[in-house]
Amino acid sequence: KVAPADQFAGLADASLLANNVAALDIADEAVPEMNHLQTLARDAEAAGTSQAGITNSNGGDASASHHQLALVTSHGFSGQYATSRYSISASLIAGQGETMQRDYDYAMVTHLRDLPAAEVIGAAAAERALAKLNPRKLPSQTSVVYFEPRVGRSLLSAFAGAISGSAITRGTSFLKDALGTPVFAEHVTVTDDPLRARGL
């Protein structure tokens, strides 16, 4: 009685069921040993803490996971797929006292051999943390703003949440009445490609 009506809550028409599922190569059978993951984590951290100006560490991390998903409906669909994830990360602290800054870097892939070297992740985390030291205060002004890629991803994440079916149905999205209206400048193109090989 309190849930909003949703005409699309239910099974899709049988004519819309997928008959051919693309092979996306998103599952790797590699199962790294625990000591290998520990070595990756330690190497990432060591590469970062060896940089001049890095004074402490929040640690390095490496992980591996495998998932299997099966979907079956009462009106004819049956399918399954497997996924794998491998990651490395490092979080470091630069500076001392009240001027300390923290930042991180990470990589996540679907195939173990696609992971960058742990040393690359550690060095990038150090570079990010060091870049935050001694910030300058800018005067009030009108200027062009460039978003760092990680910030860009967070903005797109907020946008994706705003156009999700559940948010629209509940009426909680700031875009609930914006269907058919532009929400970005004309030169901005957002592409959602669920068929990208080895994609996350």
C-alpha cells in the first residue's frame, strides 16, 4: 500500500528474452596464492614509502575474487555467467604535523595478467599524496575547471544513481521529470557500453 506503483515490476515479455549472450571474456581462471597477493601488497606499499616526502602508510592491498551468477525465470529464460576481479591498491601519507596529506591509487581488472606492476601503483599513490602538499589559495574568480578523472567518475556515478529506475519510480531523483531534456553540455557524450570485452 505504501510502495509506489511500478508498471514495469515483473518479468519481461518472453519475446524480449536474450537468446544469444555475448562472450565478454570477463572471467579468468587464475587463482593466485596468498603469498603472491601479500607480495603485491607489500611491493605497492614499499614503492610508495620509498619516495622522498612520504612519511607514513595506510597500507597496501591486493585481492582476487571469483563469482558465478545464474538466472532462471518461470517463462523460459535460463542463463549464467562468471566474473573475476583482481586488484592492487596503496594508500600513503605525505608531510608531517598539520600539513600531512593522504591519497591513494589502485587498479582493478578482470584478468590477473592485466594488473599493472605493484610498483606503478605505489609510485602513483605517492605522487598523488605529495601533490597535495603546500596548496595555494586562489582568489575568487571565474575560470575553467578541469576535473581529475576520479572526480569525473564520481560525478557520473551520481548521475547514474539519479537515472536509475528505482530512484525515478520512488520520485527521489532530481531528474525524475527530466526525460527528453539535455542534462549535459552538447559537447559531452556519456557512453554506457555493457559489451566491452574484459570490462568491469
